[in-house]
Amino acid sequence: MQRPHVQEAEAPVADQRRTGASATFSELLKRVKAEGLLDLDPRYYTGRLVLNTTLLLIGFAAFFALGDSWWQLLTALWMGLCGGQSAFMWHDAGHKAMFRNKKAASAVGYFHADFVNGVSFGWWVNHHNRHHSNPNHLDMDPDIGRRTAIFAIRQYPSRTAVQKFVVRHQSVLFFVLLVLESYKMHKQAVQSIARGETKRPVLESFLLVLRAAIYLTLVFTVLSPALAIAFVLVQQATLGVYFGMIFAPNHKGMEVRDGEEETLDWLERQVLTSRNIRPSLLIDFLYGGLNYQVEHHLFPAMPQKNLPRARELTRDYCAERGVPYHEVGFWASYREVASFLHEVSAPARRGDVDERIRQESGRAA
């Protein structure tokens, strides 16, 4: 088991026979339920949906007002950020944190994922649920499996020649390549539907095609060809970087496990693998509440507005139980991620990958 280089203290030894919600988590859950923090509040999300719609309409108004002007690149930047904000809506809808009515939640999810952002909601729900079950597990977390970057040196031999070059410099290139994250999500949407991995392939195909038709028609009708291409590239790059900057600090550099079985109980599994970013009004807005990553992983169905109070309860509870709880500032979170990626890939730069893998295998045995 690989311990994060940023961990402040050693975690209690987990009982490897336990699975699911542990007795210690049940105690914290009682405190959270006692304050009604898991109760849904549709009025709050109605307000968020109105706000997101307003932000998008401002972008469209600017787009038509500016016309064929290179100032449109600012509009592209704005629309990329709006796409990131809309992602919080499909995220919370997928976690059933928004509405009790399943049809209403699904409508929000499909609209904001497929139509607004070109992402398959069906694929994302399945992918994200598996991530939540085993975060930072090399064999069970699909968020780790689909990355070029490595999180343990034993992943290095499986990479292609180009990927190995990226890995050797991943502390920098990981962030640079985030400009492609939106494109990768579009590609994944098409592939998952083609492979029959979504529950509603016809609906998702229709929404994706409709989105592409409207988007490209508007861009190439209102703007000159060169500006239209620049607009698409800026908007998609902005959205990709925003996506990446949201998820990057959440788990990278925290506890990593591998093997066929989970080695941590539910409470430790979520707390030890997650990193919080210290909250403020701006941070809470930019991250859509995902800066409370520890609490979100413990209580994925909790409405966003209740996460700050859950943070207070969770911090106190972890202090009582001796469970390390990791929270840092905005810049420190990315420094920790970059430092972790640099440390993991160090054997690849030194040329002693095989020796390092043998050493880690020996310790695991």
C-alpha cells in the first residue's frame, strides 16, 4: 500500500475483513442525519439552475452582440467556464442530491451533460459510481485507469512510448494536457454509446447530434472560418482545463491501494483518499462544493449547500477517532499534486523502473 507523501499522520490499521459502511462511519452518519444534512432542498437547486441558465444566456447575448469580432474569444472563455458550472448540475443530479423525483433528476443530468457539454450522462454515472466505491484504487477506480499519468510505478511498463514520455514529465504535462480533457470526454461519449454501454443510447445520440449541429452552425454562421475555429478551440480548452482543475486536487497524492480486495473500511477509504481545499465564497462557487471532497465522498447524496456544516462535523469526528483529515489552500493543493506526480515518475527519469518495481513487490509480499 502506497502512503501519500503529504499525509500528516499514519492512519489506524484498517480491519481488512470489513466491507461497506463501518460502525465508526455509522456514528458520524447519525450526527449528520440528526441535523438534517441529508435532506434534499429542491428550492436551492432551482435557484442554482436559474443562475446557470442566466450565465449561459449572458454568454449567448455577448456572442450575438459582438458578431464577427476577435473579442469573441472572451465569450469563448466565458462559455467554457459556464460549461464547467453546468457540470455541477449533472454531477449532483447523478448523485440524487438534487430532486427526489428520478425523472426530474435524469432530465437535468441528460440536458446538462449531453446537450450542454457533449458528455454522456449514462457513461458518466456508471464511471463515477465505481470511482466513489473505491477511490484511488489502482485496480478498481476507473478514474485512475483512464489516465495517461501513473500513480504507482508498476503502471509504467504498460504505457506506450509516447505515454512514457508524458509520464517522465507528468508533473508538468499532466496540467498542460488538461486542454484536451473536454475533447476526451466528447470522444468517450461517442465510444460508450457505440459500444452499448449506456441505458438510453437513442436519447443520448439525439442530444449529442443536436448539440453539435446547433453549436457548429452558430459558430460558423456568425463568425469567419478562422475565428470560428479559434472560438471552438478556446472554448473547449477552457472547459477541459476547468474540468481538470476541479478534479485534480481531489485525490491525487492521497492514499493509493491496489490488489483484488479493498483494504480500508468505508470511513477511512473516503477520508484518507480525499483532499479538501480550504473553503471561501469564491472557492465554493468555482468548485461547486467539490472542494469539500472528503464530505462529498462520505455523503455523495448530500446537497451542496449542506457540505460546509458536514465539514465541521467530519473534522471533529476524525479528530476524535484519530483519522487523518487533509485540507489545504488552493495553491498548496496543486503543489501537492505536482510533487506527487513528480515523485512517482522519478524512477522513469532515473532509468531504474524495474528495480523499483521489484523493491515495491518485495515490500508488498
